[in-house]
Amino acid sequence: MSTNVNQMSNTDHYTDRNIEFFDSVIVLDFGSQYSELIARRIRELNVYSELVSYRTTPEQIKKLSPKGIILSGGPNSVYDKGAPGCDPKIFELGIPILGVCYGMQLMSKTLGGNVIKADKHEYGKAVLEVDPKDKLFLDLESKFVSWMSHGDSVTNLPDGFTISAKTKNTPCAAISNHDKKLYGVQFHPEVIHTMNGLEVLRNFVINICLARPSWTMDKFIEDAISQICAKVGDKRVLLALSGGVDSSTLAFLLHKAIPEKLTCMFIDQGFMRKGEPERLTTTFQNEFSIKLHYVNAKERFVSALKGIIDPEEKRKIIGREFIRVFEEESKKVGPFDYLAQGTLYPDVIESADSNVDPKTGERVAVKIKSHHNVGGLPKDLQFKLIEPFRKLFKDEVRKVARQLAVPKRIIERHPFPGPGLAIRIIGEVDEEKLHRLREADSIIRDEINKSGLYNSIWQVFGVLLPIQSVGVMGDKRTYSNPIVLRAVTSEDGMTADWAKLPYEVLEKISTRLVNEVPGINRVVYDITSKPPATIEWE
């Protein structure tokens, strides 16, 4: 089994594939917000990739047997005191290496080059001039737009390296040492703003590393079913079913692998959208004939959040209560040895306090948030976990769903957070606020569906703010809550842009919210991208 060095756990997770059967490229993570996006882009090339800590040793890398290594970007400068580095022996393994931004600077400094603070910082789009004969840019046009984000520059190159690209402000925008198969780029090929970015990665992964594009979802399904059957044996599995793409697809996978040993449990915690609990129970029981145990725990969850304002604490409380309810209910319909969850790779990464230097205590990658099925798991968990999707991205799960013939209406469902509406209510959660937001959310989705925009955006929802603003209704002053409308476009949820919804759609949503939902008198539109913001507000 492969080991994600960032995410070692002492619980019995079913998490990783046997990736020794697949060529792979690993990404040494130096804390860039784009690190997981690099791995995601490599998987688009049908080559398996995952993040590992920058502290991964050459010996550990040898055990992983990757075809290539990518050094990610990062927020530090290589000349900073305590700046993260990697073991220099990694460059002697004979494995092709590509350094991206900070990774290129680190490679240059480690191998004897020089890195200095640049006279002109370069952030955003820049025209890149490349050597189309260089292996990294083979068959690409000589000029194209790239995405830069750096304040340092490589000046003197290490021995054996040549410059293969430049921009107006960066004379050394890419370097190559073909003999040792060491490469570096100052720009970010993984972001969509870089033209030919995927082609640059393809040249490295396929043409330089010679990795075979064998990572496909049909093979994932075959291998996952085999491992699930071997893992479960004659034991029984309880699946945490939410009705979203991830848990629904997992229900189909487990039903295919162990139909008689599977029980799905849906815990209605009171944070679902309008009508969803009823649709979910009817659909899975009547249409799919998948065994489902329904639990009404609304009062319990709402009570547990009384007085809680901090979003991180909310998530952990919800995660803890989920597990406790599962443990209690499983005794009624069990016994069960395994708990299955639809945890995804980004959930694990975003929940991680990863890359903390044990000597200095310096944190390189900062925890963004805890996901209720990752950060909220108690240490005395009574189940062993089965999480076949723990190394998959959202769009890969959707590919699995299509292979398993999951209904289109589930596959195309917008992502919905595990804690549900509880983290879309800023501040304390109560029944009145839940009702208000539930009605508002229903109106928002209804108008987006009527406009035909649902499948062209990644996510759309409302956020209820804990403040009151003045308004006028029927010639009277009102002091009611504003609601934030959030709509984003994205390919994978790791980066996102705010959706440019038509004014007439925004107007319809605003008019209906103010007129039909008591307690709302103002609608504002969030026009922040990710980064710097996240998609959810909490």
C-alpha cells in the first residue's frame, strides 16, 4: 500500500490504492495553495499523482518508485531563515524532477546556483518566450501567456543548466539540465491562466518521465471492489449516506461489491436543504433497493450547536455527533465492524496540519478547515473506516459514478458541505435561522434552475449573516438579516471564480428573497474568487 507522508493515521483506514501497479509522479509539497492542483493536473494525463511532505526522505521516495518528482511552489523565500528544503540526495536518485516556482528556486540554490530578491516582482499574467526545441516545451508555440507569482529570481544557474524560457521581467523563467533530467519553471503550469500549461506538464510526465497513462476510473473500480471484498470478508459495513455525489457513488460501489453486507444510514441532522431528506429516503429505498436506515436526529444536532459561534468548533461538534449517532444506531441494526465514508482527497488535504517542521515548529502548509468526516473523528472511534475515495478528486468521483450508472441527477448535483446549512449560517445556529436559510436556498436554486444555469456553475447557495441592516417595507423601517448570494465556476473546487450571473437572474433572486422569506431585507453578491477566499464562508 502507498503511504501519503502528510497523512499518516493510526486508525484502520481503507484509504490508498496499490499504486505500484500504476506509474506515478509525486509532488513534494512546500505549502503552495496550488500543490494539490498540480497532482490533479497530472491525473488529467491519466497518471497517478499524490502529495507528499517536503520532508520525505530519498529512501521513502525509492519505496514509492515514482517515475517523476515535482517540487511545488510555496509562500517562502529560499533565503529566509528556516525556509523549507529537501534532502539534496533527492537530486541524485536519477528520477526526473521538475521544480515549480519556489521548487525551481530551491533546486537552483541547492545545486549551487544563486537566487536573489527580484528588482521587479511578477504577479499575474506574463508573456513567456520559450525555446520550442527544449524537451519541456517541445512542439509548443514560441510565445504564450503564463501565470507568474514570485518576488525572487534565479540569477546564476547551477552547473549543467541552461535557460529555456524568459519573460519581460524575468530573464530566467525556465531552466533545463537534460543530462540529469532536472527542470524548473518560474511560472505555474498547473493553473488555467497559463496557456499550454497542461502540455508543459504532459511533456514532463509523459515524454521526459516516460510515465504510462494507465490511471483510469474503470481500473480504479475494479481494484477498489477487489480490495473492499478482501478487507470486509464476512463482516458488515455501515455507510454514512448524505445523498451527495460522493456518498451516493460510494453506496453504488459498495452495493456492487458487497450488496448483502451493506447498510446505508442517513442521519437527518436538520441541516439539509428543503425537501432533501424525503427525496433521499424515497429514491434509495424505492428506486435503487439499497438498504437504508433513517435516523431523525435534528433536535440533537441543533442543541449541540447552541451557543457555538466558531466555525471550526461547529465542524468538529457535528463530526463527533455524527459518529456517536452512528455508534448508537448501529447497535440497533448492527453489529457493524466498518464505517464507510465518501471522504475525498481535497477533504484530507484541507483538514491537515501538514508540513510542520519538527525542529523549528514552522508551519508550511496551513490548515484551511476541518471537514466533519476528517477533522471531527474522535480518537476512540468504535469502527474501522472504509474510505475508497480518500485519494480521489471530485471530478474523478463523478467519472466513477458514470461508470457505475449512477443517475444523472445525482452526478450533476452541486457539492454540498457535510455540516450542511450549519456552516452557511454565520454565528450561532438555531431553528429559526435554519428555516430562514432553507427557504432562501430553495428560492436561489429554483431561479438558477429556471434560468438554465445550474449545470454551467460549480456551486450556488446563500449565506445568512448574523447582522441586521435597515430597510423599508410598506412604509415601515425594518431591521432584518442580509443574505449573501454565492455562485462560483470551477473545474475541481480547488480554485474558483465568481460566476457572472445575468443581472435579470440576480434581480429575480433578490426580489423573491426579500418578498418571500420573512426576516431578510437585503441581498448582496459575493464576487470573490478562490483564492484568496474559499468557496464556503465558514
